[in-house]
Amino acid sequence: MASTKGTARVIETAKVAVISNETKTMMSVLDCLEDKTVSVDEYTVLVKHYGNKSYWIDRFFERIASKCGIMDSMVQPPLSVKLEILQTLEQNVREYIDGYDGENKCFPVTSSDKYIYKMEESYTNGYSGVHLDSWEQAKRMISKALNEGSSLDRSFVLANMLRTSTPDIQDEMLSILAEKDPAALHDPTMKFTGVQGVVDRFIKTDGELVKAAGVAMEKADNAKSHQERIGILWDNFDNRHLRKKIEERIVTTNDEELKDSYENMKEIKQEERQKAADRRE
């Protein structure tokens, strides 16, 4: 096993050391894309023709994907991720050997599933280390997109992010965008970047959430006790429009009791998100 692992390390490390004339030529050709914003479709065509053939060209594609908000680079991950995966495989085998007692026949399956899922995710996404939950990922992505220069670049990056993200991250991104830059949701350029359907569905759902927030706030106002009021607000706390209404109410009324309860609810929700992220890992 050690010999196999050592051979794999040598092979992967050797790929990094190879920079052929063909690689240099291709990188100089692709260099013109360094400052360009490309769509997912354009990027996919380029990777199909030139990706997964040279380590350093793949790293170049990875930079382009990151710049343009494309979540799946479609190329092999960097050396650090591959070496970490090899290390994890070694650890998995050692745990199996050390823990196997001849009777616990389900141990290798249970152990392997835990590691393989995490390794597959790391390999596909090309990262190692801390895994962010969907809310944190979405915040960083939106911040990156809004810092793009022109309106066209912002629209392309946002579209790329939405097209290559999972549904949960899409919802988080659009919720954050609706708060930070609602005009971006109605940018005409979005109609030509392949995500108008996703945005339209969000806008429709968001309108329903606005109405639901109003109903929940009215019920809370008519509650017979503070405990009943907090129960109503908690049941609808995932609605960002309701949270905004609560914040506005605290400012206008200086309701310290509501403020304390609101802060407690936020802390509990944050803890729940963190626990969910920990379970995924």
C-alpha cells in the first residue's frame, strides 16, 4: 500500500514539473483571456478542447473560472488537493487495519463512505481545508460579483455563478442580491445570460414572502403575550422580509424585549447552520 501511495505521489508531482513548449505556447494564447469575462458556454468549449491535458494549463483555467464566477472548473484539481486525498486514503486504510477485529464486518463500508464523500467533493471543487456553508459561500460570491467593473461583467459573473451553483446556493445568492443590489435582478442583460428563468422564479417567490411577512407581523402584533409573539416570529424567522420588519420595528419603537429576543433567535439560527455544515463534513 505504501509503495502504491508513493508511486501515485511521484506521478502527480512529476506532472507539475512538466512545462513543455506546447504548454508555454497554449498559455500565451490563453493569456489574452486573463482580463476577459467569459460565459459558462464559452468556458466549457475551451476546456473541452484544451483542458485536462497539462497541469499548468488546468491551473490557468482554474483562475479564469474563479474570476468569472464559474463554480466547477471542469479540470483536475491542484497538487495540494490530490496529495491531501492520498493522505486521507492512507489514513482510512490505517484506521481499518487498526480497528478491524474480525467481527465488525461493516466497519470498512462505514469508514469508507465517510471519507469518499468528502474526497469526492474536494476533488470536484478543487479545494481543501475549511468548508463554508451555503450562506457563507453565497455572501462571498455576491461580494465578488458586485465588485466587477461594468454592468455587463457583473451580469455575466452573476449568471455564471447561478448556472453552476446548487439550488440552495442559488436561493441564498438571490436573497443576498435582493438586499444589496435589487436593481441587478432586473438588469436587462440577465435575459441574455441564461438565468432569467431562475431570477423570475425567485422574484415571484420573493413577492409571496413579502406578503407572508406582513401576515406574520400582523399576527405577532395581535398576540396576547410576548411568548406567543416570539413563537409566531420564530416560526417565520427564515423569511428575510420578516427579519427586516422586526429590525425596523426595533428601531422605531426601541423595544428592548423584542431586540433581545431577536438577537437570541439570530444566534440560534446561526448555530443551526453551523451544526448542519458540520454534519455535512
